[in-house]
Amino acid sequence: MVEPVGIGGLAKALATGSSEHIALVGGGGKTTALFALGRQLSGSTVLTTTTKMGRDRTGGNVVLFSPSDLEVARGLAQHQTVLAWGQDKGHKAAGVSPETCDRWFTMADHVVVEADGSHQRPFKAPRPFEPVIPATSTMVVACVGSDALGRVIADQCQRPLRVAAAAGCSPYLRLTPERLVMVLLSDRGSRKECPPTARFVVLINKVDETHRGYVDEVVDIIGDAAPVVAIAAFDPSQSPEVRGST
């Protein structure tokens, strides 16, 4: 059994250290987690993505587009936390290369990377070129929306055929805790491209009393294979902008 915590306690729940390169993968909740960690991590922090992010999702951070290393260093010195993107593509911002993230990790105490896309679906399995995880990542956090549990895979998941294949079932069956754990721990699922030295953590988002039983089952099934952090569906300490991010 795991007790859900508010998003304001995410960094503590993940047991983050003094220097972390965190890659967020999987389903919904990655952007919310990114901005939460940007507020909570102690020390200089670069927030970024290796895929794409909504241009209007800044979390109140200073935004740098295609910055030089000098511009990143100046931004960190002035603001401590910066959001660094590649090109501005209108309603979307392009990501940066994983090698760029690795380099920024030599300049900042922390780098937090949204390393996967899910089109706001609560769960997914990756395509061959996904996720894009930097080599120096110290932690890979697999995000799951609790509202995927108990629902039909084809209805709730992105890449449902890939989810079903990793779970060994039809995409027209429900995503039970057992099937979820199979995908989470699969090299074709959430552990794909996880660096061998990185810690792998499961983050289950939007947990309320409706889904609490499912989450407890996931924790029991996954056992010692990976730590599980559950985030409560509502944290009154957070602003509407942050609560609405995905």
C-alpha cells in the first residue's frame, strides 16, 4: 500500500538527491511533474524536453529558445531555474537533443527532461524511436494516469496495440493492475531505453478513492521491482495553472 501525496511533495517522494538528471516518460502528468520538480529541487535546474511541449506551458519559468551554453549559465545564475527549448514552432516548442541535456547536466545541479509524448493519454507504450532519454539520466520516472486502470486499453491508451502487445492481451480488454505492471516493467514498455545506471520509478497520477484499490494492487504486484509514488488527484496548495498541466 502506498499513501498518495500532494504534487507539492513530489521531489521528496522521489527521494531526489543533490544532483539529478530526471527523465519523465509514459502517460499523462509529465508536464505537471516537470514544473513541480522545477519548484522543489534545491539548486540550479534546467527544465527541458527532447520531444515537444505546448508553447503556452511555461509554469511561470523564464524561457530560453535555442540558448547557447553561456545563455543557460547566465539564466541559471539569475533565476536558478530556467525552461530551455529548441525552436519556437508556434503553438508547440521543439525539444533539444539528448546530448544537449547531458551537457547542461555538467552546468546545472539538476536537469529535468520531458522525454516522451502521449497526447495527454494516461498511459502508453513507446514506438521504436521513443522515448528519447539522455544517457546521463540518473532517474527515469514512468508516469501513469490512474484513470487508465480498469478501462479498455483501446479507449484510454496511446499506442494501444503496443500496450496490448507488451501486456500479452487484446487491446479490447481492460488495463488491469497485472497488465499495467507487465507494460511498466517491459523493455518494450516503460523501461525502454532506461540507462542501466538510472533509477526507475513509477509515478501514478490523479489518485482518488475511486482508483485507490487499483493503485494498491499495482504496488503489491510490482513488489521490489520498482518504487511506486502516488500523487493525489487534488492538492489545494497548487495553482490552477499547475493543476491543469499535463
